[in-house]
Amino acid sequence: MSRVINPDNTGSERTRLSKTIVIAIRELMKQQEPNDISRDLIAYILMSLDRIFETVDISVEAWEKRGYWIKADRFRMDWDWSKILADRLRPYVLTENYSEIIPIVVEIAQVFSTIKIAEHHRFGTPWVGSWQVLQNMINSKSE
């Protein structure tokens, strides 16, 4: 019997999310004024940062089971910025305070400055409807 390889591991998910965040930031910078598209873009960036942080613990579980505590902690510290930036961004996204959102988005763009994406990528527009998803998540938590 041959090995079964799961192509959808957390590392691949982090890579995909990182690339789509870069694309979303590019699209956000093209916006002339805040509108429904910019809401979707910012909500997508926020939710993607949260998801990136969630994948970190999943990735280090195997290392911790084997006793590689230092390696696991170092990996967590390498990705800790995602939680920090998401926590800074969240209150401004929810209040739609774009004057505070843009500097944080620029910081996020600097983190991803080394990521290269082909002009004709196949990621599409994963942010469509993200604002409504975020609102639904908030409403379900408050109930």
C-alpha cells in the first residue's frame, strides 16, 4: 500500500492565504473610496489573518508530540505577527474606520513583501461576500 499524501495541509493553506491577502491588498489599494468591495476586502484580510494564526497550532502539534518544544515555540513566534495584526485591525474593521485601517494594511503588506504572484493567477476573488460572513460570525457570537 502506498502513502496517502494530503495536499491540503496547513502549510499549503497558510501559503494560499498569504497570497490571497496580497491580492486583496492590491485590490484594496485600487479602490478610490470605501464601498462594498473594500468592506469585503478588509473583512477577508482580517479573517485570513485569523485563519493563518489558527493553522500554526495545528502545524506544531506533531512537533510537540515528539518533544520538539523549542522548534514548536520558534515556529509560533515566527507566525505570532498574524494574531497581533489581526487584533489591531479588528476594532477598526468593525467600525469601518478606514483612516486607521490603511496603516495596518500597509504593515501587513510589508510582512508579505517577498511574496510573488503571477499576474494571471488562479485564486479568483475569494473575498466576495466576506463582509457578510464576518457580520454573521459576530452576530452568532453575541447571541
